[in-house]
Amino acid sequence: MISFRYHLVSIAAVLIALAAGVALGAGLLDDAGSELSGSDDSTDPALARFDEGYAARTAPALLGDKLAKHSVVVLTLPGADEGQVADVVADVKKAGGSVTGQGVLTAKLLDPANRQFAESVAQQAASDAGVTLSGESYAQVGEALGRSVAGKVDASLDDKAAAVDAAMVEAKLVTWKNKPSKAADLAVVVSGSSRAGGSGPVLAALAQGLDGAGAGTVVAGPTASSREEGYVAEVRDADSPVSTVDVTDAAAGPVVVALALAREASGNNGAWGTSRSADGALPR
């Protein structure tokens, strides 16, 4: 005969099992809800094709010849997407601009632990070349970098520029995929989606120094770059005078970069791209 106590034990076991099941189910539902709320950044292929088609049809009218008579040096950060960089280069050319060269700002340059080394290289190179630097810290390094690649549109890079560039290349602060043979009046720095960490303020200061060497600079990256600790977010937080774009991973993103460069050429800077951008989707 089953005792009353047995019934109580059985009922208690059932209640415990139900509680565990509810807790487990809630956890799974919470995870599913988290994923649906936007942790998955993948795009529907059909929507991606529409985005690409729309951008291809509208780009010529938007770009026109807005970068005609302007030249651009393209600099990338470690981890930048090569396809996105290629699209930026292509749309600069579609807008009538020329690309003088394409290089990489190395991890060695961006590492704040190497600040004194980078500063000493820039100062010594500038001194040897007879170039005066007016900035401070990494802004001074960016100014030296700018002196080596920027100037009047398509002007020949002089011996001073060549000397500063040679020092920065030898120190492995910069590497070149296509070394500039002429000066650029505009610069664009393309980042990846990784977190900047301590390199964010470094980039902000470098870009500021680079900006002063020509007509303007744009720092651009994918959507993630304007999230917390992203490179674009760090540049914006530094209240840098350079322009920023955070949609290089969208089909129309490189168009926005070219338009931002055109705005820089006219003496105006801003932040464009996603809703995290203070000046809207694209320059007007």
C-alpha cells in the first residue's frame, strides 16, 4: 500500500522537474530573443542584392564629378576588409578623383606602447629633412606622415617628403601596397570592425595631424566601427576635425565616403552613415 508520504515525495519531485523545465525553457527563449534582437548581423542575400543594385544605379548621379581635380591617398588599418577598400578606391575614381597610392598604418604605429618610438622617428626624420612639425605627440606623427604624402593636387613629392617617408617605412610604421609618386590633397583611412582598444585615441590624433597636411581627411569603417570602442567611434569621441563614415560594409557606403571627401575638399567636415552619425546618412 502506497503511503501518504510517498505521494508527497512524488508530488515534490514533479514540481521540481517542472521548475527546472521552466527555467531551462526560459533560458532558451531568452537566448533566442537575444539573437532575434540584433546580435546576428547577417543580411538576407536578396536584400543585399537589392542594396547593391540600387547603389549601382544611383551612384553615378550622386557622385557626378565631385572629386574632379582632387587626388586621394588611401590608408588602411590592420584588419580592414580588402573588398571594402577596393570599393572605396573605385568610387573615388567614379567621382573623378585620382588615387595617388595605397598603404597600411601598421600595428606597430597604432600601439600606444610604441608612442615614444613613433614620436622620435617622426621628429628625427622631420629634422633631417628640414621639416618643421607643430603638433604634439601622435598628432605630430600624423603631421609627419601627411608631409610625406600630401600637398597640392598631383604635385610632385619633393626630397623632404621622400626622406620622411623613407624613415617611417624603415621603422615599419607604414607599409605601401602602391607607393605614391605624387602628392594627394585628400586622405581616407579605412578601418575594420575590430575594437580599437588603446589604439583609438592614437588613430584620432594621427588623423588630425594628417588632416592638416592637405585639404582634408576621412576616417571610414564598417557599421561595427561606430559602436563602443570601434575606430570610428573613437575618432568621433575625440571631437576630431576629420570627417567619419561608418557604412563601408553597405553597398552604398563607398559612395558616402567619396561624398565625404568632396565635403572635406570644400572645407566642411561631418559624421555620416548609420543613425549613430550626427549628420545623417550622407552629405548633402
